Amino acid sequence: MALNFANNNSLSAITTKPSGLSGGALNLISTQTASSSSTISFTSGIDDTYDSYIFKFYDIHPQTDNVNFTVNFSTDSGSNYNVTKTTTTFIAYHIENDTASGLQYEDRDIAQGTGYQQICPAVGSDNDQNSTGYLHLFNPSSTTFVKHFISRTSSSHNEDYAVDFYIAGYCNTTSAVNGIDFKMSSGNIDSGVIKLYGVS
């Protein structure tokens, strides 16, 4: 068996990518900006063009204090957001005054439910409080398998905790997922930006 060696001795010396390597590029599909919005919905751009899609959240700020940023999925282009989901969640947290911290399973998951899934808990509405993060949806156009997703958010909790929140789960449907809706558990999204990317 022949062994192949790189001609360059360091990463800084590489000037071009080998022809056999591909993947990992984020291709911006759409951007939505909240302005006292009850929901932010994506009902186009989620199809079989890409095998996975990433939603990135920037400075999501609620109008109401102590509310959860949530998500749900649609198989009918947004007519209904009620896809059956099974999820699991855990959380890391640390309060500003250093009196409490932890890493634990968090009972904010869903077992074969159709309601909205929390992706960021107890976000504060102080002027400087917000949430940021991402949701990664895999192979939403499959008509064979369930649709897996993962999410991670960082937020300023309403009681001044730094919160790192993790979710994994699946949409338990073999229908194509072609719509996603984001909203607060109560009140509007006062401001913030969500960008949709296809992963090539």
C-alpha cells in the first residue's frame, strides 16, 4: 500500500484545498428581524437543497420578564406548528454574585408531545438582558426517518444567572419538515435577529 504525504509542513503553508475535500460551508438563506413580533416563522427555504439547516439567534430580547424562548415545527408549510417531538435537556448556570452554580438535567423536555419546545429558559427583560444561540436541524426533507435537532443557547436569566442551555431531540414524523416557528412562552419578541443557513 502506497503512503501519501503532504508537501506542506505546516497548516500556514497550505494555499489551496485538496480537490477531494468539501462541506461545512454555511449558506445564508434568509434573515428575519423581530420588532415587537408575536412569532418569527420560516416557511420557505427549508427543503431538500441541503441535508441540514442552522438557525442562529442574535440578541433575542423579550418584552415580558421571565419567559422562555421556544420553537415548534410544521409539516404543512406553517399552517400548523404541532409536530410530535421527544427531547432531552440539560443546563449549566452561574449567578452574578457567585452564590449559586450548577450543571444538571433540566426537566424542560417533551415526551411525544406536540407543544412548543423551550430552547432558552427564563430570559430576562431588563434592557441589557437577551439570549443568543443556534438550532441545528438535520435532513428535514427525509420521508423515511425522524428529524433530529440540537440546540444550544446562552442567556441572561431574569434573576441574573448566566445560563448555558442544551437540547437534543427529534421530530417523530416521516413527513418532511418545511416550517419552523419561534416565539416567547408569553408576550412578544421585542427585538432580535434570526438567520437561516443551509449547510453544504
